[in-house]
Amino acid sequence: MSQPADTELIERARHAQQRSYAPYSQFRVGAALLLSDGRILEGCNFENASYGLAICAERNAVGGALAGGEAHDVGEAGFSIAAVAVVGKQGEPCFPCGACRQVLREFGCERVILEDGDTTRTYDFNTEILPHSFGPEAL
């Protein structure tokens, strides 16, 4: 099975971003998860008047995969993430926050894809995004 191009994942994240609910910050974020089995799932951020209850696009996509039954028996955790593309402001890198990094780590994320000007940049999750992370094997 051929993997989608990083640009396709960025486009899917842009599509998800259009569904964002960000009336307070106006900072709309979209994410596209590439699962290890080749499926692509989308998520967007949504805010709440109680700011601490906002949910990021990346965690929304993971939660949707679990709740929607999309995450079926692929690995011990239920599924694994080959890559995640995240978009915020057009052309500016939008790195996952600390909470999202930990959730992505839980499901074996391998790469993070971001916009950088007119191009995309790919980061290795374990060495560049969350090195020396805490995971299930530490329990």
C-alpha cells in the first residue's frame, strides 16, 4: 500500500481546520493522522468559555478515532500513528503542544509534518519532538 504524500496530509489537516470552533482565540488548528494501516483521520481544535477545557486538533483526532471505532486492533495500544500533519496560521509551523505530544507518543507517532513557508517539514517524533519521553513501558 502506498503512503500518501506529506502534502496530502497537510491538505487534509487544512480541511479539518475549516471545522474548528475557536471563537475566543480565533486560532484555528487542523490535524490529519496517518494511521499505520494507511487510513487518514482528521481532527480540529475546539474551545470553551472555560479556557482550560479547550481540546487541541491532535487530541480530538485521536479521541475521535477511539470513540468512532476507527482504531481497531493495530498494535497493543489499539492503533498506531505513522504521522500527523498539523496546520495553524497559513505557512507557519504549528507544533503540537506538550499534552498532544504525550498523547501522540502513547499511540506510537513516528513523524510530525508541518508547514514552513511554501513547503512542508517533517520531524522525527522520537528524536526531534519528544525525546526521552515517558511511555507505557516505563510503568
